[in-house]
Amino acid sequence: MNFLQIVQRTARECGIAGVGPATVLGQTGEAGKLVGWVQDAWNDIQTAHQMWEFLRTTASFATVAGQAVYTPLQCGIAAGTFGMWARNTFRNYDTAAGIGSEIEMDFTQYESWRSAYDLGALKLARTRPIEVTITPAKAVGLGPYPDAGYTITGDYYTAPVILTADADIPAMPAQFHMAIVWKACMSYGAFEAAPEVYQRGELEFSKLMMRLTADQLDEMTFPGALA
């Protein structure tokens, strides 16, 4: 469903007469509230976890000789769209040699990176990076300091995206779009003092969020029993 269809479905599930607004743009009154509740519901779902798989994508950038630290913008990520790095996903390859030369990079904590690569004469080394860190400013730090000629790739999670246009489609799988509807129904039920709408929305939302979590978050692993 797109944004408009989600708003229209929310209106129906809330028991509002008619088919819902014909557009999400410029709405006021009850229709405007519906649009806002759907926007808020989608934002709440996106921010419920930082590492939803549906928010994960890949960045790629070329090294600059002597430059060890790269901001998200320098990594090719549009301003305002960056959320957080998937720190264990970084790789690099010799650009001239091609993808066949690609290697995985180890992640190291920032303080360890500073001591190993960002100290005194160590900064003068110019070679293939083998480790990566994330700085306090959320930039990517490479170690050793690179020479030119390497392509770095790494995954990141996007920032929450606001629904604005009729045709906007939420990034999560379509089978979970009703979670937005049910969350918005909860807002309607709370505002209109309609407990039956709120309770139904809460029940259906909880069920879909359990399924979404199982589908879109990495499985947790636990250590084996101690000897």
C-alpha cells in the first residue's frame, strides 16, 4: 500500500464514514489528523529498532591518499538519510584490479584504532587498509592510512523516512503495512475516546510487530553452556 491507501484504510478501520481523503496533501480537520497519525505510526515503527533489515543498504567510496576518516557524506550517503553503520560489513578491493581482489576488513574500537593508526609517524603510512572503525562523529576510520586506489564498501541503516506524497510506499515488506494502519487506529481511538478502536488496533499491531521483528531483525545468538 502507498501512503494514501494506508490513510484510506485507516479511516475504514476506524469506522469513519466514506472512503477517506482523496489525497494526503493539504488536509485539515479529521482528515489532517488521520494523515498525521499515519505519519507518526510509520515513524514509530522505524524507530522501534535501529537495525531493521528494511532500513539496511550499502555505501561505496574510493580512498583518497592520506585520508583515513570519511564522513557519511564523503561515503556517498545523501545528507539527512544516514542512521548508523553496520560495523562488521566493511570490505575493500583494489579499484584497478577489480572486485576479484576484495578482502573483508576487521572492525576495531575507536580508541584502539587511534593508538594503532592515528598516532605520530603511523599517520605517514600509505598502504591498503585492513581495519575499520567508527568515530564518535559516526565517520568511517580506515587503518592503516590508505593510499589512493581502493574502493571501500560497507552497509548502513538509513534514518527514518517521512511519508509525504500520495504514492510514497513504506520501505518495510508489504505484508506488514497493516501495522501502520493499526498503530494509527490506536492514535485515533485515544483521541476520540473510542476504546474499541484502540483495543483492536493495539491487539492487531502487537501481532504484526512480533512477526515483523522475527522477519526483519537478525536472530540473537547465545553462548553455549559453561563447562
